[in-house]
Amino acid sequence: MPQAQDLQAVLSRIEKLESQSRRWRLTALFACIACGSLLAMRPALSRPQAARTVTAQEFILVDAAGKARARLGFTYGSPGLKVMDTEGRTRAMLTPGGLSLLDAKHRERLSAGLDDRESEGCSPWLYLYDEHEHARVGMTVHKGREPMVFVIDERKYLLEIKP
């Protein structure tokens, strides 16, 4: 009988060890899955936070082909924005002095802005140019004076229109 009891004790011990072994294998499997998940998430966790301020002297916006389509930077010490067409030609410029629109041959066709040189305030102005970049139509409003509109014909005669 003692052998039967010993055999029973050994079988009981083997079952207990097998059960513990299954638990350890499951624990190791879950630990591997957790570590793998953390490693997979590491690039997302290590991304730097978005900067609140970006400081630069120039920004260039490029299209899908890598061609510059807009430039924000300084020209002659003054900040400005240039917008280019698909051929890289400047088509619009915005500076503290005003806005200019250019045609495909880089000729100024429209300009607008504020003349802030006046001591009593700003005067808005708008000019339209022909294909030779001659001002043909213009308008402005000077503070304290009547608004002015002018048209210049092809002979360069000034026709002023007053209210």
C-alpha cells in the first residue's frame, strides 16, 4: 500500500507541476504580447509635441512634385508672401506695402494697398494696369478729401472722375 500512496503522491505532484507550467507559459505569452505592443507603440509615444512657435527666416511651400509654389520670407528687409504658378512664375505678392497680382508674363496687372505716409491716417488705393504695365484705372480715398477715380486712355490722357 505504501507504494500506491507514493505513486498517488507522485501523480498528484506531476499534475500540480503541469498546472503551474501552463500558468507560467500563459504568463510569459501575455508578457511577450505586452512588450511587443509597447515596442510597436514606441514611435507614436516618442513623437515630439507640436511646437507652439516656429521661428524661421523663410518658409517655402512645395507641391506634390516638390516644386515651390509659395514663399513666405523677407525681400529687401521687408516680410512678404509670394504665390507662384505651376511654372514657378510669381503670380501674387503680398507685402506691408500692398498686394500685387501679376500675369503669366510676370507683368503687374493689379495693385492695391494703403498709403500710411499721411499724417492723418491711411489712404486706400487700387490701380489696374494694361499689358505694358501702364496704370490705366486707379482710385484712392484721401482722408479729409473727396475720393478720386481716374482713367488713362491709350494716348495717356488723364480723365479724372470726381463725385
